[in-house]
Amino acid sequence: MTRIKQISIWLIALMGLMIATSAVQAEDYDFKHNGLYYKKTKKINDVTYEVKVMSELSTSINYSPRYSPGNIPTGNITIPISFTRTMGVSTHTYIVTEIGDYAFTGCDGITSVSIPGNVTTIGEWAFYKCKGITSVTIPNSVTAIGEVAFAYCKGITSVSIPSSITTIEQRTFEGCSALKSITLPNSIQEIGNEVFYCCYDLSEIDIPSSVTTIGKKILWECISLKTVTVHWDTPLAVPDNAFDGINTANVTLKVPAGKEDAYRAAAVWKDFKITDPAPDVTPPVPGDGGKLSVYITHKEFDPTWKAATDNVTPKEKLEYTLFWKKTSEGVWNQRNVAWNSVFHTVEADANTEYEVYVRVKDEAGNYADYNKETFKTLSSPPPVPGNGGKLTVTDVTSSGFTVSWEKATDVETPQKNLIYKVYCKKRKLLVPQFMSADLKATLTDKASYTITGLGGGFISPTNDGYDVNVEVEDEDGSSTWYKSENVKLAPATVAVTGVTVAPATLTLEVGQTGALTATVAPATATNKAVTWTSNAPAIATVDASGTVKGIATGTATITVKTADGGKTATCAVTVKEAAAPAVKVTGITLNYSSITVNGDLERVQLIATVAPATATDQSLTWTSSDASVASVDGAGLVTIRKKGKATVTAKANDGSGVSASCLFDVIRTVANETIDGLRIYAADGALRLALPAPETVHIYNVEGSLVRTLVLPAGDHVLPLPSGVYVVRVGERVAKVMVK
């Protein structure tokens, strides 16, 4: 019973710690854009960065959305390839290359997500428990997917892993209970622990021959699993618990033809249902409906085709044979082609008709033919671009540019009959590939073309730019290309609308300088250059930075003018004679250096004499080291307050640091200070009392007549009285005071 109680206390403490930890949240992102949060990961240049998608908050609870209320992503999430933001006067471009750890954890309101082709990494737990997502397409750019990345995405029905992935980390698709199909490419080398744990609807899986490592319990509780297909000629050694959680005796294992006995003898694999395959009598299916495309020149042709598929034979084991011959001949030439080539170059005679087709055959000997193509080679070589094919780009603006070239030559077609096709497209690939949609102009006997209407879109025209090229074609249809150029557009131009100058008026002495500041509007104007001029340089000059100098007495007008638009603003300048140089204080003399007060003084006027008499600033500041003993006003009048010592100082205000002092040693004030904190004295036309306790106060005039009787509480009291001498009795104490 004690043990159970200890465990309960421990669990309660642990839960409290988790709650406390989850409350400590800190922002980890750099900025928010269109509802998503981003963190910069790499600086490419001053205005271009790589970023990753982040969650809004950082927290220690793995399964909760890391967003504040109202900010949790929902619906269709489209992660952009790139985007721009205006930062001050410049535009920054951000390229999304990563989805960070926990980016969308627990965001079960997301229904779909679009991952762009720039993303290389999907972080750990990135889409954990995004129950609304039904399918995921991972682009070929992704090279790493973190563990638990898509775990418990219970709506996902299909996943296609790109060939850029080599490892499926542990628990990546755990709990994807609706997952029915998974495509694993021939690049996968490792399948981690519990990758498809509790994928209840998964009915079949094809493990490629590239896999060298399989973890434990990869198909645990995949209760719908019917077929596992493998491609190793020699059974792969796997952990004893690799397929725990499924009834392997009811799952068919498909193995390479002729390798059934090897698998029946292999540990773990022997527990599957292994049957001899039925004869394969189905031929492969040529890609793209069997279409062949043929690129033709005067001396060769290049047939291309899309890869075929087969119901049994893996695509990498399909065999391709290229057949060709001259139409006038009866014997076919043939050549075997690698499965991943899907094109081949054949030397040919000029102006000759040929026939060509491709045959694809599977491991069982079944075959199918691609469509036969008949064509005629060109009669002459293609044109030769002038100047080695170099293009020249000029007149670059924010929306276009001019491309020029040296005219080509051809052995048959006159130069004036050559056709030039100008292509332009936004950069997406390092090696540009132009399509018919990229054609901007078709020209004859021209050597330049101006392209307009460019700019905008996700790809920054000023950073990624546009690829441009020219194809030259002769009358025979033979063509060749110039050398492609990448063009960065100029930033968009913002016109100046006005300018102001500050200050609007300026007063200077001869020889003195002052700074003027010009502010160009709008703040985003492209060209903020200005010039400064003076209408009277004999009175005041101005330099290129707006610094004005007084030359002679008089007035001048300083004008600032914008280079863009010629907008102007002015400042009125007045130049005066230079003032005489300031004379500093060198000494101060007081009429007293020390005074002893023994009940005979209430006020003392200190008089300061400043030297030299010609000092520019003769003002002083008066201070007392202890104003409760002796205070001083701004004119040097000292008032005696109580017994003690205080130093009264007069200090020059001109910054010279010169000062003089008088020491006041107060032995006794005019009204004696009483003991026990009781004070009776006169000041400023009034009787002043400081009572440590409630007292009855009797006030008599000098003739002995009672003037007033007061019952006063403890504290300070001020009693205005006519000028004269009074005798004041407080309790058993009596004091004589003079009120002035």
C-alpha cells in the first residue's frame, strides 16, 4: 500500500511538472508571413535568405499544437516555393527549404498540405496527429524525413516516397490507420523501427532491392496486410521481431522467380506463405502509349521514349532494343539500350528517309513495341550562330530588357532568310529548358528584340531573374541555339513626389557652419539623389551634403533639388557678425568667509564679487551643504535654521568651475532650540513651533499681556503674528522670540 501511494505521489508530481513546463513558452521564429511562421537558416546575399517553416511557440509537450489560440493552422496549407517582403526601402526574398521539427504537430484542422520543390528536409514530428490530411506528395527535393513526421495522420490513405530518400526513420507513419498504399523507391536503404506500426488498412507493401536494413516491428498490427513483395536474390537478414504483430502465415511473400526455396529456408522469411508464381504471360506496357519522339539533324537522329512498366518485372530489369533502318533497305539495325537511358543517338546520312522503333522485353520474354516512326534527315547542317553564339543584354528595366545577337550563317540558306526565335522564361533550373510557351517572337533578318511585360510572381525577378535564348533556323528546318543568358531585372522604380528641408530657416555667424537635412518623398523612392545650391554664395555657401557656411553678413536662400522629377525646397539663411569670444570667470570673492551665529543673527546677505569684471556670464548658483542648518536663496540671502554647521557656496554658471564658500557655525539661533525635540522660533513673519507631543501654548506680548492660548497636537505649526517681541510658554518651557 505504501508503494502504491509513493507511485501516485510521483505521478502527480510529474504531471505538475509537465503542466508547469508547458506553460513556459517562447517564440522561436523570426517572422510571420501569410499565416505561417518562419526562421532564417541561411543568408545567400544581403536580400536573399533560406528559411524553414516553424511553429509559433516552443513547448515541451510533443502532442499539442505549438500555437497560441486563434493562430493554429487549418484547412489547405500551401507552403510557397519562395516569397518576398519589403524591409524599409529594400525587398527581401525568402526561399523555403525546410519544414521544421514540430511545425504542425497536433494541427488536426489541416485538410491538405502542398510541399514545394525547394524543400529538402521535413523535421521530426512535423505533421504528427494532423488527422485531417488524406494524402501526401513528397517532392524529389526532400532528402530527409524526421522520425514520427507523419505519425497518427489517421486520414492519410496513400504516400509516395521520392527517390531522393534513403532512410525511413523510426515511427514515421506509425498510427496512419487509413493508409492503404505506400510507394517505396529503389533508393531506400534503411527502414527504421515501427515505421508502419498500426497501419490497419495497409494491404500490401513492395520492399525494393536497395534496402539493406530493416528494423523491428515495422508492420505491427497491420491487420489487413495480404502481400509483401521483395526483390533480393539472397534473402536479407532481418531481426527476429521485424514482422512481429502480424500473422505471417496468412501473408503471401512474393520473391524473385526461382528463389522460392531460398526464402523457405531463411529465418523469419520462412514463416510467410511462399508460393510458386504463375507463369508471366503479360507483356510490358510502353510509356506514353508507345510514343516515340525523334530529334533530327543532317547527320544523326535521336529517338526518345518514356520508360515502360510491367506487372512482374521491375522497371530496372526491363530490356530495351532500338531498331532502325533506311526505308529503302530491308535489314533492320538493332542495339540494346540501358533501361534508364530512354534515348539513343544514331548516325545517319543527310536527306535520307529512315524508320525506327523500340522493343521492350520483360524477364519472362514477353515484349511490346513502341510506335514506329518514319522521318527524313535534314539535307544540310544547321546555321552557325555569329560571335560564337554570344547574346548581349542591354536596357534592363524592372519589366524587361533588350537582347541582341550577331547574325548566323548557313551553307544553303541566305543570311537574310534565316529565322530567329526568341525564348524567355523565369529561372527554375540551372540549365534552362525552353518550351513552345516560352516563345516571345519569331523574326527574320533581325539581330535584336526587346522583351517587355516581365516581373512579379513567387520567383524574384531581381534575384532569380529570367533565362533568355535565341534559336536560329534555316529554310530546311535545321536549327541550333545561341548561348543562354540569365537576366536580373532592375528593381521596380518608385518616382519622387516631393522634398522638404529642415530647418526651414537658419541663423549663422560669419565662419560658422550648420547642417540642412533633405527628406525625399515617398520613403520608397528609387532615386533619392539631390543637389544643393546657394543663390548668394558670397553670403553663404552649401556643399553636396547640405552643410551651410556663413561667409559674410546678409541673407541667402539655399535650394535642394531632386535628381528625379526636379522637386525643390528652400531654407532662408541669415548670417550675422561673429560674436566676441566669451570671457570666463577666473575668481569669486564673498564678503564673508565664515560666520559664527550665537543667537544674534536670523539672516545674512552674502555678496559675491566676480572677476574679471568683464566676464561674459557672471551668473552664480548658490547652494548649502545643510539647508536644515542654514539655507540660501538664489540671491545669496542665508537664513539661519538651527544649530550646526553648513557651508554656503557660490559657483559660476559659465562652466569655468570657479566657486567661493562661507562656513556658518550656528551655536545658538535667535529662538533657543529646546531639548527633547521641542523648537520655538520665528521666521518669515510667523511664530514656528515643532512639538514632539500635544501641548498647551501661551503667547504673551512684551508687556506681559496674554495674546493667545492654543491647544496644539504634536507636529510643526506656523502661527502668523504682528511684528514684535513675544514670550512663548510651552508646558514648563519659556522662550522669547522676535517676529519680523
